[in-house]
Amino acid sequence: MTDRKELLERAQSIEESLHPYDLVVDGAPIWPVLRVTVCNRSLRGEMKPTGPPPRSGAGKNLRTLGHGALQWRRSRLSARPGGLLFLTERTYWTQSTQGTTDRFALPLMQAASELGVPSTLVVKDPVAKALVDLPEGTTTIRLDEALRARALHHWRRPVEPLRHIPGSGPVIDALASSYAKEPVAFLAKAVHGFRMHLRTWRSALRAFRPDHVFVTCWYAVENMAIAQAAHELGIPCTDVQHGVQGPAHFAYGNWMAMPSTGCSTIPSHFWCWDAGSAANIRSWAPAGHHRAFVGGAPWIEEHGLAPGQRTSGALRVLVTLQPVARPIPAVLTEAIRQMGNGCHWTIRTHPRAAEQAEQARQWAKEEGLLPWITVEGAEAEPIGSSLAGTDVHLTLYSSVALEASLCGVPTIALDPLAGDLFPDLLGNGSLVLRTSSEALVAELARTPANGMHRTTLPPLRERVQGFLARTSTTVNTR
């Protein structure tokens, strides 16, 4: 299988030779859509296809369209101009003592509220109960039915071939020669979906009229459309870090030959957890555009207290799984046996792979490892709370390595890809690579119980105040 580094380098070669930022659909540059989609699709062929909602009967479709139209109208009537606008979906929800909340948006909304800046929260997925812990005065707008109805209507239209895009021929030929046939064919659907999202969010942002838009995971096709719509209205758009932002990432790795005025489908600003992530973005962003700000990881700071002293002889190891075909490598099985009572292992599932919990229990039973293992679902416990009770974090290459470093917990990575994703962590010693059971056991034997020095930042209110002051008049232009 082609590795991540090679896939990214192929895209960067196209950027240097063909300047694909000039490819425009409906007034928006689509190269970020093409690059991220073709690389992800090539790396993970099982990636969910872009396409219409599941087919239903005519009656149900009519109800969907009707309910969606009503919700769309209500959203415009309830919108309050100004303030901050956050978008939330199931992927970013977690459980607090009061119920379900968004772990990325909530801390920033609370800090903004203390500064007298109101927020609007747009809920894009169905939720049984209202999200909790929201600051007083927050406007909540549900768009789950409206977005589904718009998708149902849009995907009735035929998908246009990429070659209909003016000037696209050389880029498409380069993609076809650099990547497999199937991922390139997938791109037309991705662009078709982008056009739908662009129409939706141009209309929504004109109606909502926020002062600032915040997205999480900017490289989702919908969020690229939101960045473009915000740019057209002169509204700053900020990507809130949720995981890896290193040089090996398809969206955060070097964007070669970018225009001096930036690219309007990439957010104007980035809220980064750490200096290394911010430095990586600054290495490719044109002066004055796509500005990176070191704001910290507020949810982790609140829920990931400094690691406590070990109360027994067992080293506490948190293992975060990846959504891959073999999430539990053989070296881990052997290391658990060798460590015996010297370690207690918490196996934490990936947020998008709940089925891993049962797989992990079955594996532990078959291998005779149950006395030393606890299985933890990602939805059951905030990652910060898990890290608070951990002496060492173990993973293939999960972005929890970044969160662990912020909490003062060292990471042992089992996959060499982690070195490409987290060069700064590798360089400062908060992450080490150990790819054999012998090396892993030796590293665990010398791991301290008290963790590393923990990163400290000013109070969140001060950080948000400084960030909003910096971004109030700086907007990405193209």
C-alpha cells in the first residue's frame, strides 16, 4: 500500500508544476477539495462515498423536504446577527455530568460569554436532547432536517464530469497518472457535494450574519464551503484544532506554490493546541493569510488534570486505538504478557469505531489478558479524564499524542508514521517510537510515574480575548 508521505508528495508535485489553485467552480477554488479527497481516498479505500442520503419511499422523501423547508425558515427567524457562530455535529460531542455537549466549541463559547460576546450554535446532526452547559444567551439553531432535505434535492441533479471545469484537463491528467483510477473518479462526486454545501452556506451565512465563524476539521468538504462563503462576506473563519496538524497531514502539510493572497476555501485563521502545530501552518501560509494562533486545548485543560502519583506498583497505560483493519498490533499482545502485573492497560476505542470495544474484549479473553485490561469506549469518558489517570500513553499514531503532551503524559508510538505526524513531539522527547515488543517493554520499565512537565498558558478568557482582537479586522483574501 502507498504510504501517506508519498501520496502527499504526489499532490505537492502537481501544485508546483500546474498551479491548480486557479481551478474554480461556482466562484470557489477547488484544489483543496481535490487534494484532500484524492489522498484520503487513496489511503483509505473504504472511506464513505460522497453521495445522496439513503433512498426512501416517495412519501418519506416528501416529509423530509417539507420538514427541512420549515426548519430552514425557522433558522432564519431565530438567527441573531453578530457574535460567534459555531457548528457542531455528533463526531465532536462528549458526555459531561449534565448530558451531551461539544468538547471543542463549549469552552470557547463560555470564555466568549464572559467577555460579553454572544454565540450561536448550529446543530447539524439529530440530537435527542438539547446540548447542555451552553452559556446563558446562546442561540441554538438546528439544521439537521434542513441539511438532509437540501441534500435530497441536490443529489437528484447529475454529477458533472471534472473535465467540464475550465482549464482542468492537465490537472485531471496529472491526478489520473499519480493516483489510482477509482480515487480520481470519486472526485467528481466530491465537487458535486461541495457545490451543494457552497449554495447552502452562502445563503445561511447571509441570513445569520455572524462576526466570526468557527469550524472543526476544516478539510471536510462542507467546511471548505463554509470557509469560502465566510470569505465572500468578509467574515473571519477559524479552524479549531481537533487532532494532528503536522507536515504529514493531507490538509495541514505543506501547500506548495500557494498564491500570495492565500486560498479562500482554506480558513483565514487556525486555533492551534501547541506551538509546533502553529509553526507548521506558518511554514506554508502566505504572509498575512491563514494565520495560526496558539490557543491551547481548552477541553483537555479543564478535564485533563495533571497526572497523579501512582498509588500501586502497576504502571497505568492508556492505549488509544486507530480506525484501521488491525487496531491491536501483535507487539502489544506480547508486551502485556511480559509486563504482567507491572502494568494495567486501558484500551480506549476510536470515536468512530465503537465496535472496537467488543473486539478488544474478545481479543483479551482469547489471549488470556483480562486480568490486566479495561476496555473504555471513547463516548463514555472525556479523553482528558482518561489521561489524568494515566502514566503513559500508547498508540499507533493517534492524535491523542498531542493531547497527552499537553497533560504531561509521555507517548510511546508503535508505528513509524507517528514520527512523520509529530516531529516536534519526537524532537522534544514527549513521544518515542518503539516497534518491537522487546523495545516497548524496555521503554515501559523506565517510564516515570509522574509524567513530564505540563504545558501552561494564560487563562482561557485572556487567550480568547487576544484572539478575537487579532482577528476582528484580518480576513483572508484571494
